[in-house]
Amino acid sequence: MEKKHGGRRNAADDLSPLTLRIQCARFVDAHWPKLVQRVQMVMPIADELRSGGMLEYEPYCKIDAADTNQEKMREFYKVLHSGGDEVKSAFYSSLEKHEPSLFRALGSTGHHTHSEKTHSSEISSVIHKYMKQICSEYQYVTEYNSLPGEHVLLSERFTQPLILRKHRGRKEREEEISSSGKRFQQVLSSRSSGDSVHLSSLFDPDDHRISPSSVILQGNSGNGKSFTVQKIMMDWASGDLYKGRFDIVFHLKCKEINRIHGEKSLVEILSCSCSLSSHEISQILQQSPEKVLVVIDGFDELKLTQDINDRSAHTDLLQKAPPVDTLCALLRGQILPESFLLVSSRSTAADTLSNLLKGPQRFSEIVGFSEKGVEEYFQKFFQNEKLYREAYTSVKANETLITACSIPVVCWIICTTIQERFKSGANKTSGLETTTSIYVDFVCTLLEHHCQGLSQSVPTLLRSLGQLAERGMQEQQVLLDEKSVNETISDPAGNPFLCKFLFKRRIHQETMFSFMHLSFQEFFTALYYVLLDEEKSQRKLTRSLLMDSFSKPHFAAVVQFAFGLLNKDVRLTLEKHGLLNRPKKQACLKLSVCLFIRPKTQAHLKKWILEKVKGCSLSSKTVLFVLHCLYELHEEDFVKEAMESWERINPDGKFLRRTDFCALLYCSQCCQSFEEISELYLTSEDLSMILPELHKFKKASLIIIDPSDSDLGELIYALARGQTLSSQSVRVETCKLMYSHVFSLDLSINKDPSSICIKIRLLHHPDLQSFSLTFPHSEIINIDWTRLFQIIHQRDSEALLSFLHSFSILNKMEMNVESLTERLSAWTLQMTQNCPSLTELTVNAGFLLEEGIKILQRSNTRPSCMMTFNGFICNEQSQKCTDNCDRRSHCNQKVEILLNDQGFSMKTL
């Protein structure tokens, strides 16, 4: 039977129950802003839904307890939002019953269909135009050093950072802050397993099927919060993110809101941030507020007043108020409660944000780049496989820098610096920028771009950070208590170099601070030391130098940073950014706003280095420490002075890190020659790094782990090419870590002004124990050394002897063998024929077999060179020394055989 409504059939009557329910729900969503303001019969509607089983007791009580109808309706929306279309449809039916006038004024699901469709189409067109404008504007990135009109594509820079949605405990934070290199990456990897999130899943339901209305995106300064926000906007506008979830996404920057004057409504503030008019925004927000996402970037920069929690609430989209008050009303959900919020902030303001923000909330934190993320960033930045590989390999060698690269801004600084080196023609062996210079660039970048509205001068800020850092270093603490921080830093919440953490402590919360990483704590301690007056600076640095050697080795990095701060280019960078003044300016500047490094501080540190290298034998740890101090100083004349007075560099058989080799390499490049380096363990990769400078060492003892045949060949070529030294001795031992029983060799190279002698001792070889070859300098590069070592490793004596026959330019040769056999004697005679330049050929044998001696004695060959054969023969005339005799009991007579152009002779020794 048809239902009549004023004599007219309702179009809704022809719809299926499911379709009708969906349309009723869409009606409630579309008109919700007006319903909040105009529904008067809230409690009768709530009573009806309660009696129908659609409203639980607890939310019913919250609705009843609200003071105004608007607040009651906002509590009602939480029920409708979680209950879905079924509850919204029930609300629709009750609204039609209790508010018929309002219901008719808004228009039921069956009325005004055409006009609503037209209106919806117009709004869709406006949103589509807005999306195109966002794509055009957000596809580019303006970098800190960009010239006017210069920019790069967002896709060439953005790399997905590691985002965690889990609060970490105290021990976990300490581990993250203190670890470095591979250990740091292992820690990050353990954190990310199961707890990392992608941008697309920030608003996904949790394990309890609860979707957040607000997401906090926390991150330290320079960790890429604004970059991530730009990526979200770009991907949404491109249709790649939140498609079907959010019809429109607005982007508000707190830094810009601070600059808005007068009173503004939310609609006006949103209009200021985009290309849409206030009217267009108002239409969009009223149509589907539950499909709106507002991204608020940089909450920590918002200038909140002390009485922000006491301000009267306003709930209307069009109501005007101070911009900060309007934004806080949006955060609390007083305006546009159905919308979703994504708010980025530093950790120092995250607790304030959480107290303001509507629920349900979700916490997430940008930790920075993972190891894979750092590598991907380098790939995108250089856009060239060869350059990317060189750059990434160089940085990966430095534990401190590769750890700091987890901070995206540091990653950008390092890549930019390396790119400049490549453009200027510098190669990677000229040394990466010092660690100190990168940290200075980072500090200057944050001070210039992330420190608006500081409550103290920059020099005062740096001094206070240094004092705080030193206290933590002395107490070996990376987490600093709130009381100590507040006593030292005037405004911790506004400080871009500090992080703030909340930890659970029994039934309370505990607030702690830290620097971004232990290395930044070490840097600020060093900066504090070198900026003190001369007496205090020398006292603290001397104590740190003693701590490195004895009780507190963790101060080593502080001293290395101190040397780095003495570098001329680093001081110029500090002066350029107004962080440092020359000493001569002291008279005209107040001490509180003047920072400079005093000459006596520089002299004190340099004197310590010279005393160390000229003193007694240094431990391997001290050797590496001194090399790193010289590398950070990067002052070529002084490095030369220190290195040339260093008699013996002895790493004491320790495996060096790649960063140690970089330091050693740089120091080598500053000098013409060195006395000695001993017990230096190398991998193949290490060998390739040090080869260009190896010829500068008068004596060198190397242990190469698992070298290839080509590695050994390159070693000989490099030493032969080196023209620095007229005499040189290099001993090389090869070692197989995985297979100790496999054949290995001991290589000794001695160079004099005219020739080079290569001695090869073969371990575990079946026939040949060792041999030495002496060539003219000019001929070394014409020999296929790689092929020689390949044959040696094949343990093929016949092939080896055959290959040695090809050395026509050989001057001298000496061999150590088990026995002088008939075949070996014949081979030596042939060798003298093949090598006309040969002057000496010596064979040292354990035993001189009778058949071998006869070949020499009966030969018609009278070589022009001197052939010498040493070994034992049988001492009994009746006993001949053969392969089958008992050599221990009979072969005990040592003799020397000489063969030259004068003939054959043998004498007893």
C-alpha cells in the first residue's frame, strides 16, 4: 500500500531498504554542520535511539551532561560516526519525527535531488581545480641554497622516512642516541619491524578497529616533517593517496598563521592558505565535513598564549577570532568536529599538542632515514650511478656521518657538499669534508631556518647548549633530566637542537631531554671548550686529552671535534653566519654576544699532537686517535710537520675501520715520505684506497685478507710507479680467513734507485718454497703480475717454471726448493739462455740430488751469469743422493756449486 505525504508519493518509497539507509546516512553527513546549530530536540531523539537499542548508556550520559544543544550534538556525532549507516538512518527517522520543520527546510532524501546533484557537481569541479593547483605548486622543492627561480622536483628528493607509531622506553631511547654505524642501523631495524607505518596507513584502524580523528606526526628539527607534509599534499592531489577517503585536504602552516593580523574565521584562514575563496571553502565544508583532512604543519612554531585554555570556545565556521584561537578551536574539535587532522610538531611541543587535540588520537614519529632510505636518497640526489656509488661509499666509511645521515637535512648537506667536490674535479681520495664541517653546516642551517622567535641570543644559546652537553658527557648521560635542562636552557621547548621525551615512571610521567644524537652532544661540548677563555679552555681540553688516554675514552670524539673547530674553513663558516668573531673585534663587542677561538687554544692542541708523535711508542688506539685529530684539523702544513716527525705508525695488527683509512690517507697526501708503517691489516677494498700513497712509506708491513690475484698485481704496479722514494721495503703477507689450509704467500718488495726486488715466499706449496726476482724499474710494468699470481695459486709447478721463462729482462733470481732435481737443473740452464740480462741465478735446495748435479756438470752451456747452487749431498762416497735415499742419515754434507762462463766447480762448506 502506498504511503501518502501531502497527497504526493515520496521518491524514497521506491528504494530498497539498503539504498534508503545509505541515502539517509548521506543526508545526515551532508547537513551535519547545520544540524549541530539548529536541532533543538536533542534529548527526545537520544531517548528514542536509546530505547531502540541504537545508543549505549555511557554515550547517552555524555550527551545528556553536555551544557548546550550544540555540545550535545557533537557528542551525538561520535555515536553516529562509530555506529555507521544503521545508526545514522535511525537518527534520520527520529529527526523527521521530532524536528519536522527543520527536516523540511533541509530537504529529505527524496526531495531536491536534481539541485543537490547540480550543487555537488559544482563542488567537485572546484575541488578538481584545487587539486590541479596543488599539483602544480607542490611538485617542486626550493632548497636552502636555491637561487631565485631555482628549484628541484619533489620526486628527485623525497625519500620515505622511517615512521614509527610506538612510544619507546628509556632504554630504547638511550640505545638509539648512543649507537652509531652498523649498530645504529641494527637498532633502527629492530624498531621498525612491525611498528613502522607508511603515509597511506596513518589513519587506518588500529588493532581495536578504532580509526583516529587526529594524528600527531612528531619529529626532530631537520627530520623531514614539512617535506613529508608536502609529499602528502602532492600524492593526494595526484590521486595516489587517500583516494575516496578524503575529498579535500587543506594545508596550514603555523609559521604563516602567526603572521595573520586581525580576527579571522576558520574559512578565512583556510582561504589564506590556498587558491579557494571563502565561499567555496564554506560550501565544501558543509557538504561533507567528514571527508575533510586538515594538515597543520609546525605546531611547535605556533605562538600560543598562556591563557589559551581559558579562552571561550567558538563553534561556528564563520565566527571570527584571533587566528591562533581559531586554530586551537579546530584542534579541539569545537569547529568542524567531523573533520580529520594531521599535525606535525617537534617533540618539545608534542605534549602541549596532545592536551589540545581532539580524540581519538594517534601518535607517530618520524625517526629519520633507515639505512636503505639513506642509500635511496643518495641515488635520487646524484641521478648518476657512478657518482652515487662514489659518494655513498665515501660517507658509509665514516661511522659518525653515516649515522647522522639518518637526519634528512644532514643527508642533504653531505650530498650537496660532495656534489660541489665532484663539480670542482676533486676525487674521493682527496678526502670527504671533515665531520666537524658537516656538523657546523647543520647547526648553521637550523639556526637560520628553524630558530624563529628564540628567547635568547645565538651566542648565549650556543654557550648554554655547550654547558648542558658537557654536563651530560661528564656524567656519561644522554638523557638529561628536566631540572638540569631548565637550569641551563632558557627555552627548551623552542630549542631546535633538543628532543623531549615522556616516560612512564610508576604512576607518573617523567620528562627527559636529549640532543638529537650523542655525536651532537660531543660537538657542542667541543664548541663550548674552544670558545672559553684561554685558561679555562686549556684546562678543560687538557683534562679531556687525559680522559681519552685513561679514565674516560668517550671524550675522544670531543677532542676530535675541538681540532675540527680550529680548521680555517670551519672558522670562516662560523664567521659568515655570525656565530664567530675574530679576536681583534673583542674590544668593540660585549662578551655576551661575542664568540671567538683564541690562538693559544690552537697552539695548545697542536703542541699536544707534536709531543705525542715524537714520544715513545704509541698504542694502536692512540695512533688512530691522533690520525683523526689531524684529519679534522685539515691543516696541511701542520699535518706535514706532525707526520714527518712520526718515526713509526703501528696500528698493532688491528683491523681498521674505513674512516681510519680515510684519515691515514689524508695524512699521507700531505707529506712526501714517511719512515715506517707496520702490521697494517687490509681488505682488498682497503688496499685499493691506500695503494696511491703506499710508495711514500720507506718501510711497510701489510697483512692483506683474502686478496685477489689482480690485487697483488696492482700492488706491485703501484710500488713500481711510485717515484717518491729511492729506496723502499714492503712486506706483504696474505691470509685466508675462511680456509686457513689453502695456499698463501709472503711478498717482500725492496726498491733501490735502479731496480726492484720482489721476494715471494710460498706457504704450503708442494715444490717451491720461495723465489725472488730483480728487475729494472722500467720493466716492472711490462710484466703480467696478475697472471703470475694466478699460476702460483693453482699450485702448478710446471706452469710456474714455464711462465718464469718468459722474463727476458730479469737481472737476478733466487729460488728455495725442496730438492735440486734433474728437471730443475735443466730448467735453470734454459733460464740463462732465455734471459740474456740475467747476472745472478741462485738455487737454495734442501738436497742436491745426484741426477741434478750431473745435468749441471755435463752441460755444454757456459752461462755468462753466475749460477750458484747450495744444499746437502751424501757424505759417503758409496752412497749417492737420490729421491729414494734416507736423507736424514746420509745427506748431511753441505756444498756449493758454481757454474759460469769459467765452467763447473763444487766445494764443501
